[in-house]
Amino acid sequence: MIVVSHNVNPKPSHPDYFTIGGAIAVAFVNHTDSAIAIEMAKTNLDDHWEIESFCEVSEVTRDTYEEGDVNLSYYDMAIADGIVTVVHTYPVGSDEEDEKNAS
């Protein structure tokens, strides 16, 4: 399993465009090739998100997560479905948005 994360921004078509300052999209991809997993993660984002930058890629196993960790449920869903993308948003004017704009 490969986990791929990207910094993403809402496109003007996003229903919450004026309230979301940005997000981190984390894709759990049931694949062993990181290059393929990165492409799958990019194409799995819906049309309301624009990739700003690549964050990281890591290989994980079920043992990476402890019982009760929400990421374990995403891992299990990706085993069943091939890919699961979770988008963690933050509001306009948040500390996360300030840090993103400062870099």
C-alpha cells in the first residue's frame, strides 16, 4: 500500500470555494509501484480540487497503524476498493493557510 499526499486548493467550482483556504489530500492506494500510485492519487481527486504541490509518498502496511486509528479504516477500504482519498480542509484565514502562503 502506498500513501500519497498533496497540498490542494479548491477550484472556483467547489461549493465551499469562499470558505476553504486549502487542504491536504491523502490517498491510500493499493499498489506497490509509487509512480503509478502517485498518478492514481492525482486522477482520483474530483474536479473541484487543484493540486498545488506534492507532499510525500510512503509505503505502509496494516501493521503501520494501531487498532482504533482512523487511518486503519482508510487502509482497509483501499484494500477493498483499490484507492481511497481523504481530503482534510482548513478554512480561509487559518494558521495552515498562513503557513502555506508564507512558503
